[in-house]
Amino acid sequence: MTLSTIVKGDRLVVTDFTNLKHALIELAGDKSEEWVWSSCGLWGDRQSLPVFLHADGYVPSTSRARILVIVSDKDALKSQVIAEGVFGCYIKHPDQDKVSLSMIPVTDLYSGSDPGLEYHSTTSQGYPPTRPFYQDTHGPQKQYLWRWISFNAPDLIVEICSGDSVRWQANDAINDLPLTVGATRIPADDSLVSAIGIEAPDSVGPIPGVRLIANQSDLPLEINRLLDVVGKTRRWKVSRARTELDRRRARSYLEIATSLADEYGHDLDVMVYTKGVAISGRLLLAELLPKGEDALKDLDSIVEPFLSGGIDYFGDNPGSSSIGGIVWAYDLVRIRRDSRAKDLIVKSAELFATNGLGVPPKCTDPSFRVEDMFNCNAILGRAYDLTNDPKYLDIMSGLLLDAGTQQEDGLFFHARGAPYYWGRGNGFAAIGFAESLTYMPEDHVNRSNLIDIHINHLSALRRLQQPSGMYWQMLNLPGSYQEFTCTCMIGYAMARGIRFGWLDSSFSDSVNLAWQGVSERIDDDGNVVDACISTGVQDSVDAYLSREAIFGRDDRSGSLALWFALEMYHMNESLARGVSQ
């Protein structure tokens, strides 16, 4: 097999796995459409870590045993030979249709000379990785592998390593399988397979794993032995990690919304959209609950200082992210008919006064940052709805049409002069258009054009969605982490569009898949997985990738997920009634 390599120090480094991809697809034959070639992470030099993913890898229910094979050899060329051999055995096995086999075919990039005893393979130590993710100075690939495998949640991990003689080892999550293949327990260590079989704070549950150490001549026999065992096992037991994801996903939209509302939207110590959206979500949720007002007992104490004018909530030089934090006031007007809340919305909208044609409005970034598309237009649209003053529509549509940051492929740059396909940046654009169209009259002169731009954008995003339902932190960099907030925003925009009728039903699968990924990444306490921290315009792709990914409580994530959950509820209610809003 020919490999694309570069010289790094005194060793060769593999830079392209296209030939391996084609070899595996060829082995799959007429079943090749059951797999996708994707990426499960990045090495330190930002090269994608490949994965050959079976179609059943993320489906909520399957009768097949989900097995993830990880080929762990210090030599990338040997790993690829092993990967082809293992996959060839699987494809030819009589019980192949009982197994959903995905594969991480390479975990180390080096090829050629022996790296020596001082070199440790990617999977041999350092697990579970420490936070913050994905900022490991020795190379983030361990963090990427850990997170991706945890939320892929296979039923069984099979790590394959080169060795002179056959040995099977099993981690602590294994039950009966090791007795059948003659495995001994892996000593308690910090290897990937050992650590992932134990409860860990940065995972959703243990995953059974075995390690096969064998030479290439013994490998086919041992793989077939394993597949024989799996094929003959009735009522295959799913991993505890998979069971937990199934449980999370089975919660209703309102159950998840309630758990988020219990945690978020209970303070406004800083006026910012990340807190204001959560308060809006609490108000919207209360409308749907039998005793919704009981859930808002602390609300008056939070918002009254702003309604009474007792707080200078914006300061002398407010930005759109601060002004967008007042979005909850619109819901107070609609639900409680509070005229003071209407005044807040109108006063906030007036801050976005026009600067003239082709120039972004006041209080926004002069480089047309995508954040403004949401924070500005969420307020302007609501102000129009409350006043019928068309100037708000003019400013709103002008901001979207004059930005010039959408590219030919449909995606948005972060801003003028910032040519980066940041995930949340495209989330801001998606939700900004959705919010604008929600309040724009059907006969507005710019509406049709805005819908075309919006659909072009969402269509481009749909093509980039991962089988997990998530979107990458950098949309054009396969393997960058699967980011929580952008998936919420894109999913919300799609659900809103389906509910209001400017998107057709072809987007339903995508929005449901996004909800699957998001719901699996919210625990019962409102903690989330891999949410990019606050991020302004950066000067390189590396700078975006180096932003910490939050695992735990996060105001931004909680508020956006709450809105997404409620929009999914309303979308499905509308579809059940057969009407658009």
C-alpha cells in the first residue's frame, strides 16, 4: 500500500489515509454504503484521526452487536495492514450481519524505523485524559479519542496490538466474553481499554473492552473466534454507556427542558444573552406546564430591578451580546401584559439605530460579526412585533443582507476579515436568520431573498452533520470536537423553520438527529458536553481549536439547549396537528 508521508525529525509521518479508505470500501463490496469514512479526532498537528463508521453506530436501536475495533500499533503502515485483515475477516464471516463493526484503523502517525522503548503508543497510557479538553500540550489525540469513544458508546471495544504470541486481555466491564476467548484481566493501569471499563467523571459509563495481542499470521483465526462468540450470543448486552445514552435520549422534550430550567435562568448578575435566553426559556416552559407559575417564584426578584429602572443594565458602551440579554422581556409582555417589559424591548431596539446603507447598525461590530445577526435581530424582530414600526425590519434585514460573509459553499465566515468556519459562528447565523424570519411579515420585500440565503446555509450545514447528530467546532476540519452550542442553534433554526413553514420536511431527519446528539449530552442536572467557551474573533484555526471545551455547567449551553428543547416540542405539536404556525 502506498502512503503519503513527510519526514519529521528522523521518522516518517503518514499524512494521508485515502488508500486505506478505498481498500476498506473495496473489501465491503456491495455493502460499502453501510459505512462512512469520517474522523474521531485530531492529532497534535491537526491531522484528522480516521474512523470507518458503520451505519448502526449511532442509531437508537439495533439488533446488532456494536463493536468498535481500535488498531493500536506504533507503526502506521502495520496498523493499516492489520485493519484490512480484520475487516476482511469480518466481511467474510457467516455472522457478519449480526455485528455492526466500526473501526479506528490507525492511532499513531509514525511509520518506518522502530521508535524505541521510550515511545508509547497513543492508547497505551494517559487515560482518562485530564481537563481542560482539547488543550493537551503533548497532543490532544487522547482527549479526542476518549470523548469520541465514550459518546459512540459501543457494546464492545476490541483493541488489536502487534505481538509475537497470542494473548487476550479484558477490562473490568467485561462479563462472560473473556471466559470464552480465554482472556485474562488487564492489570489496573491507565491504558485506554483499561480506563474506559471503569466509571470515570468524563464519560457516561463503562464500556467492555478486550485487547488482542497477536502476530499477523494468528490474527485471522483469533478474529474469527471472537466473531463466532458474538454471533452465537443471544440477547447481546449493550454497554452501560449505551444504556445511559438511551435513557437520556428517552426523556421527553419537556423533561429535559425542565431539568435545564431548574439549573439555568435564575440570575441576571450580568446582562448578557447567555443568561437572558435562559430566563426567556423558563417563561416559555411555564406556559406549557400545569402549574407553570409555581416554577417562576423567583422570577420577579430577578427581573423587577430592570423593569423598575433601578439598574443601569447596559452601561455606557453596550454591545449586542449585552442588549440581546433583554430578550426575556418580550415574553413578559406576551404572557403577563407588562407594559414596562415592552418599554425595555423598544428601548433596547433603539440602541441598534441605523448607521446607513451597507454599514452595520450601532452597537454592533463594524466587521459584521455573525453574533450580531442573532443578538441584534432577536431584539429588533420582537420590537417590530410589539410596535409594527417598519424601521426595525429595515435595520434587521439590512444587517443580514449587507454582511457579505456567506461564502459560495453556503457557510458563513465569523466576520469580515475572519475567514474561519467556526461552528458556533454558523450557529449564530442560522438562529439569527430564523429569529428574523419569525417576525418578518410574509409580504416584506426582503423576505424571499432572506429565505433563499437561509435555506442555502442550512442545506450546506446539513451536509456536514455527523452521524452522531453533532457539528464540528471547525466545520471544515474533520475531527475537531463535536460542539454542543452550535448544534443547539442549528437544530433550533431547523425546527423553527419546519414549524413556521419556510423549511420543508426534508430537514426533519437532520433536526431529529441534532436533537438526538444534544439530548445525549445533557445529564439530569443540566450539565453538558463539549461546549466552546466564550470566543471572539480569532486569528487562526488553531486559536479556535485551542478554546476550552466545557464539560459540566455552562450558561450559554443551558440557555440554548432550553430553547432548542422547547422548539422541538412546538415543532412536533404543529406537525401532529398538521398545521404551520
